[in-house]
Amino acid sequence: MTSRRLVISRSAALVGAASTGLLLPSIVRAQSNKVRVGFMLPYTGTFAQLGVAIENGVRLAIDQQGGKLGGREIEWFKVDDESEPSKGVENASKLVQRDKVDVLIGTVHSGVQMGIQKVARDTGVLNLIPNAGVHAATRALCAPNVFRTSFSNSQPTLALGKAMVDKGHKKAVWITWKYAAGDEAFEGFKQSYTAAGGTIVKELGLPFPNVEFQALLTEIAAIKPDAVACFFAGGGAAKFIRDYAAAGLKDKIPLYGSGFLTEGVLDAAGPAAEGIITTMHYSDSLDTPRNKQFRLEYAKTFRSQPDVYAVQGYDTGLLLIQGANAVKGDLSSKAALYKAMEGATIDSPRGKWTMSKAHNPVQDIYLRRVENKENKVIGVAAKALADSGAGCRMA
């Protein structure tokens, strides 16, 4: 993992560069002819580790290609977006207007992505989204210059419904935080579960980031569904898993979820997580030569284990490399650049994937079960699953 000292020194270098005047970007560009790549990611706060993992992944992919894009050297710029939506437009504008980046890589938080999306649509800068799953980015607000390398919020749960019905769970309760990501995850679950013949007997929700689950767990116990499906992530997910077991539900009503339920929280959740089944576009335990090679190289380079965020960063780097190579480093050749990226096949640690017409990954979604503090792949829940791209009209 990138050390705090490295992050600080890079930030200091950027502040120094910025303070020398507004004319600097054009002067530097004329002198160096470098590709200017900007990271707009969370480097402080709750999602800081995610931001670092994504940057690590991008850099690893590019370093494996000799550290250049289409034969050109790279100049890196960074802005800490603090996962603060109110600063989204301002921070994206710093990279585009002040630093004159050729490509903006960001971000994690869907609310912040909406700010980046506005700037990308207004200015035409190439934006690669390494995480934020907000639907609008590749639906109603899609754009020729915006590409996502991660997932849409409904993709993991779009593969969950059939898997649950196949196991005989015909009646389910859905529970989540009531916010955009939870609502969009529900869309995927509702579509897949009802199409497979399941019935959602109750939808339960609580405000984000509230973690007082007891009353809702009591209600689930009274309903006695065949199974529970949910969307939670981070520390809240770990607490939900523990509370679910403590309420005596673990051995009575099977718990399922979007893969974020058990991603990165298995130590915190402890034995309560054992047996939970989730659907996700990646698993640490994916038993392929490609994934094993990636995990080894990442661990050697950064002295830490990669997660789904590192993979998404890595794939962002791979996509950018394919595009840049196709135009020999001339990222101003936008039509050819976009065409190359739209037609790319990414040989990813998660498995090969392609780009949908709305610029969202078409990818396999894996069925995973928690076994001994690991998300073990037990099957493929959906092959080459695409988001609907509903409402996307490329200009």
C-alpha cells in the first residue's frame, strides 16, 4: 500500500507546481509532451484505503507496460475528493482547468461521481470510473467520453435472484439502507428474483448510515421468509452480519447479498459471516492463472493483498493502455480513442470482460460463499451480464 509519506510528498509536489502560476500547465505540456493523468479519489476518510488500492492498481497495469501510454511518458496529478459530493464539480474542475489533464480517473463515491460526470460532459475530458456504481453514469447521463470499469449498482444483485430461487427460496425479505446505492441494488434483485419466480414479501429499510438493526431483525423473525437478501457495505455490513446472527436468524433464515456485504469485512464480522452467499464480479479466491499472477505481482509491489478495488483500478489501467496504444499516445484523436476502448476486451484478474454500448462492463458475476474468512467461488451466477443502459443516448 502506498505509504502516507509518499502521498504527502506527491501532494506537496502538486501544491508547489500549482503555486507557480496558471501558465504552468501549457508550458510543461509544450516542454515535456507527457500524457497528463489525473486521479480524483478519496485519500482521507472512510474510503481512503479504496482510493489507494485503485491508484495502486492503475499504476501496476501501466508499469507492466513500461510505464508509458502509447509510447509517451506520463505526468500524474492527484486531488483528494474526500468523498464529499458538494466539492465534486470544484475538484474535477481543478484537474481539468488548472492541471489540464488528458484523462481523469475517478471516483469511489457515487455522489462525487455526479460532479465529475457534469464536468466530463461539459468539457469533453476522458473520464474513467474505477468504482462508483451510480446508474446515471452509464444510463441517462452517459457520454462518449465516460467509461466505467467496475459495475453498475444493480449488476451484482441482477445475478442474485435466480441463484436464490434455484436453492428453493421462493419468498424473500429485502433489507438495505435507503439511499441511491441501496435503491439501485434493489432494482437488480427485484428484476432477477421475480423473473425467476420468487416473491418479495417485504422491503425493509433504514436511513444511511444508521446501524440500529434490531427492530427490523425482529420483524424478519416474525415474517419467517425463506431467505433474506440485502445490500450493505463496510462497517455497517459487518455489524448487520453480527446482529443477524445474534438475533438467532443465522441458522434459521439464510442470508444473501450483493458481494459488498462480505467484501473486506470478514475479519470484523467474524464467525457470524460463515455460510453467507453473495454475488460479485470478483473474488480473491478466483482460481485462475491470471488472478494468481496479478495477486502475486500486486503483493510484491505494494506489500499488501489486492481486493476488488485494486482489480478495478488495474482494469482501468488496462483499458487506458489499449486506448492509448491504438492512437499511438495521441489522446486528442478522440473518435479513434473511444472506438478502441469501446471494442476492447480486458484480460482481467476477474475474467475477460468487454464494454457495453453504454460504456459499462459486460462481465461474469460469481456466486460466492463465506468459508473460513474467505469469499470462496462456488459457481458463476451469470455469464457476461450487462447493465440495461436504459436511457443512454450517446451524443
